[in-house]
Amino acid sequence: MNLKSIVPLAIIVSSSQAVAIDTSLCPSSLSVAATVTRVNASSIYSKVPGWKEAQSTLSNNRSFRSSFRLMRKTQKSCIYGDRSNNTATLTTATLIDPEVSEGTTSNDIVILNYSIAGSSFVSYVAVKSYSISGVALWTDPSTQKIKTKLFSPDWNRARDFDLGMVAVQLR
């Protein structure tokens, strides 16, 4: 192989987006603090069984704190857990972005799955960088949607439904 054929290949590889995180760089623990900034008063999803209960739970519990420990690594993610069976997953997600001509972007994210008073919630938090010493968010705190995880009779499976906004700090 000559130098002329290596240069274009190097440019393609260096300009492509990451497809998975480097699990050797995952921190051993994550500390999460989230504060509810808005709870939706109504929604097109409010008729889904459990939505109003989750809305009430979120209105009455305006914050969430937890310390997560690394439980296991997979090829593409690091999975953390706390003493209350809540989880956080550091991974790379490919998102469809209609404002980008290619249509998709890959971002490192932490997926927070947690329960408060019997209701299940999820937030997807974009990560600017991560290393063995911790994670850095694009903004601190990072304002994200908070969704409730409910069984949808229309889809015959569990789905995430928008419920409000939450300010997340992650270290």
C-alpha cells in the first residue's frame, strides 16, 4: 500500500464520529444531583395509565440525589447502580438530527433511570467528556427533559413520556 492510498483512509477514519465510548476510561463512580425545574401541567400523554400519578410524584418530589458505582462494562457502555436499584449508563447514542444534512449525530450520554415513590423516570444527559476521574457536561447544571417510563397499551410495551424538565449535575 502506498502513501497516496493511506492519506484518504486516515482522513475518513479521523473525521468519522465515535460509535462507542472507550470503556477503559469510565470513572468508577458517578454522583448525580437533579432538581425539577418544570412539571408539565398537561400533555397529550396524560391519558396514558400512570402519567398523572408520575406527574403528582414529580410535583411532590422536586429533587433526586444518588451516588452510583460502576457495576459492569459491556463493549459499548459502562453501567452504574446505586443502593436503590437506580441505574446510570454511560454510552454513545446515535440520534436522528433533522438539522444536520447527514441526519444523525453520535453523542456520549448518560442515561439516568431512577424511581421516586413508585414512579419510574429517565433523563438523557449529553456528556462533553469523560475520563477515569469523572464526567464533564456541556453545561453545569444541564437542563434536560425528564420522562416517565410507562406501559403503553397502544404500543403494547413500555415507553418514555415527556413529563417536564430537570437540571442535572453529574460528577
